[in-house]
Amino acid sequence: MLVAVSDFEAVNGKGVSGRVDGDRVLAGNAAMQADARIDTSAFAGHAPAEMIEALRTATR
């Protein structure tokens, strides 16, 4: 089932935001999360090994 998205905005170099069923939704990088004052400290050091290896491969 598809839901309606409103107030969609692509933020260059950071991610996207919008409203889904009236709730604000953000999908973006650390800079976008910091701008939105989202505390991500609880996730520090918990990235899956597969993600870390993919990032290493992509930056070589």
C-alpha cells in the first residue's frame, strides 16, 4: 500500500524530508540529523560489519 507524501524536500548533500500520513520523516546523513537535533550517540560504533566494509570498498 502506498501512502501520501507531502512537503517533500531534497536537501542537497544531506538527504530528504517530508510528511508521511502527517508525520515528519527524515532520511539523511549525519549532517541532516544534526540539523534536526537528532541525538544519534546511542548508535555510535554499532554499524553492521557489512556496511563498514561496503564503505571501505567505496572509498578506495
